Amino acid sequence: MKRNFLDIIFENNQEADKFSSFGEIYQVNRKSRVKAYLLGILLFACLVLFLPWTQNIRAKGKVTTLRLEDRPQELNTIIPGRVVKWYVKEGDFVKKGDTILQLGEVKVEYFDPTLLKRTQQQISAKNRSIAAYEGKANTADTQIMALESALKFKLQSLDNKIEQQKMKITSDSADLAAAQIAVNAYKRQIQAAKVMLDSGAISLIEFEKRSVNYQDGVAKVTSVSNKLNQSKQELLNLKIEKNGVRQEYNDKFAKALGDRLASESSVASAEAEVFKLENTLSNYDARQQLYFIVAPQSGQITKAKKAGIGEMLKEGDMVVEVVPTTQNLAVEMFVNPMDLPLINKNQKVRFVFDGFPAIVFSGWPSSSYGTYSGVISAVETSISPNGLFRVMVKEDPEDRKWPEVLKLGGGASGIALLKDVPVWYELWRNINGFPPEYYKLGNDGYEEKKAKK
């Protein structure tokens, strides 16, 4: 049988010792340590299984701001116009109130360079018209007072005449009564004279005298009666005249009052026109101020939509975008709907920002390097268009500050920290597909809750 090279070496140990490579490559006379290494690895693995593991939820997000006014905003033009002059360029930093753009007018009704002056003149003319109408109303008031005074004197005069006429009626009534008494006396006398004439005691002439006296008394009664009736008629005429005077002056009062009310109505209409003109003047003044577009807050100018001189801008068109310099940074993080019950307000979150080196151990956040802490400030209850729920996370004031060079829109990887559990439990949970356990913040701290399995 032919022998190989190894057989020759094994037969001659003294010759084999001369080869150093033989002892390095072939472990013929050495004991194996594989079992020891395997046992050590198993012991280390068992030890690792009992180490604490922080359950977490991984989610992507981007840097934004917590307050709405700190986010980039579009600067729009309120009125249409044409570009007259640019005062800035893209990338410039401006302060609040700095002029960014000057516009020129494009509507015909605002072309008049003396528009404000002419409108002010219209207001002055209307004010003079108001003063004239007020003077007319005051004149009507004076006329009404004069009419009231004249009516008072006229009625007093008529009342005096009525009283005089009443006294005259009383006098005439007394004269009529006296005349009737005299007639009755003459009647008795003529009857007695007739008896005496028949007996011849008196002459016919005496009888005729008495008859004449009787006829004179009857005529006097008739005259006094007519006079009394005339006095009564005059009293009635005075009363009618008094009513006529009242009616006449009432008509004059109504006319003067109508003139005053018409003047007051004209004053009110003129004042309304003045208010309208003043409003128009204010609008014209405000419009001229809108020709200059100014920065609403301090920030950087970006994304200019128009360029050049003479370009037209419609009402509401975007001019530039202003990125505020003072920002309260936050991260908007999007989580899956199935992870939403595990997210609560004031919960801790660790972040890895794009562009910043980090070594992350998701289960051992304290051993991670380059991560930053945040606190959940808001959890939206409505789903976003991307099918995820948005969570706002602010900077943790108890941990180190976020990098000052962070920019809006930069990426961020979030790790929402949940409960500390052993490694073997986390492995067992993932194998069985159970949800993690989590904390729900209560009034007195963290209140532990277990998800239903």
C-alpha cells in the first residue's frame, strides 16, 4: 500500500516537530473549546433575555413649528396691481414692517391723483348742506314759537270779546225783563182805563194816552228782544271765530312742523351721505397704503412668485413666502391607526434628526447616542390624507436642547417610548403578535394599562 505524506509525519514525531505550521493548523493533540464558548454564549443570551427592554413605536416625521404663526406663510396682495419696485430679493432677511414690494394702480376709478382731496371736498360740501338744513329747521322752530305766541294772544282777545258779549246779553236780558214788566203794567192800566172810560170817570183823551203808552211798551219789548237775540248771535259768531282761529293756526303749525321735519330728514340724509363719503375716503386712504406690501413679521424671503417690473398681480395672488426667524420648533409625526391607542399626551419620544449622526438602541434609549427627547403635545383625532394620524411633539424642557441649526421640513425618526419589559417578554410578544403594553398618563403620574390580547 502506498503511504501518503501525513502517515510519514505521524510515524516520525521527531521529524514532525521540525514543522511549525503543523502545530498551528492541525489541532491533533489539543482539546476543543467549542463547548465552553457555546456554553458562555448561551449563558450570555440567557442573561440578555432578562435585561430590561423599553417597548417603543417607530414613526417618521418632519420638523415643523408648534405655533401656527411661526410656520412659513404666504404673503399675498390684497388689491390687484402692477409691480412698480422691488425692495428685497430672495434669501434676504427682513424685519416686521419692512417694505417688500410697491404696487401701481390698475383700476380706472382710482387713477385720479387727487382722489383723497376731492372726496374730502365732497364731505365739506355735504357738511355745509347739513348746516343749511339745520338752520332751516331752527327757523321752523322759531316760526312755531311765534305762532304759539300769536295764537295765545288771539285766543285771549276772543275770550275777552266773548266775556263782554256775555255781559251784554245779561244786560239785554235785564232790559227785556224790565220792558215786559212795564208792558204788563201798561196792560193793567189800559184795562182799568177802559172800565173808567165806560163809567165816565176819565175822558177819551186820557184813555188814548194810556193806549199809546201800552203800544210804546210793546214796541220796546220787541226792540229789546231783538237786541238780545242779536247779542246772542254775536256771541255764537265769536265762538265760531275762535274755532276758526284755532283751525287756522293748527294749519300753520302743521306746515311749520312739516318744514322742520323735512329739514331734519334732509339733515339725516346728508349725514348718511357724509358717513358714506367718509367711509369711502377711509377706503381710498387704506387702498393707497396697500400699494406698499410690508413684511408681517421678521423672517427670510423665499419663493418669489413674480419678478420684474410691470407684471400684473391679481387680488389674493401670492407675492413671496416669509419664513419666520423666531420659531418654536416641533415635530409632526405620523403613526399607524393600530398604534394610535398607545400614544398619549405628555408621552416621551426620542428623535433622530436627519443630518445628525446617531447610534440608536431602540430598546435601550439611555444607551443611544445622538438622539433628542420630545414630549407629545397634541394627538389629532382625525386621520390625515396619507392614512395615518398626526402627532405633534414639542421639545422636552427637561432634556438637552434640540440643535439650533434644525430647519423646517427636515426629516425626523421618532421612537415613542412605552413600558420597560424583559427582553424575553418582548420576544415572546412579537412571536405571538400581541400588542405592547403601554402607559396612560393620569392626574398622579403614569397609570399602567395593558392592551387587550
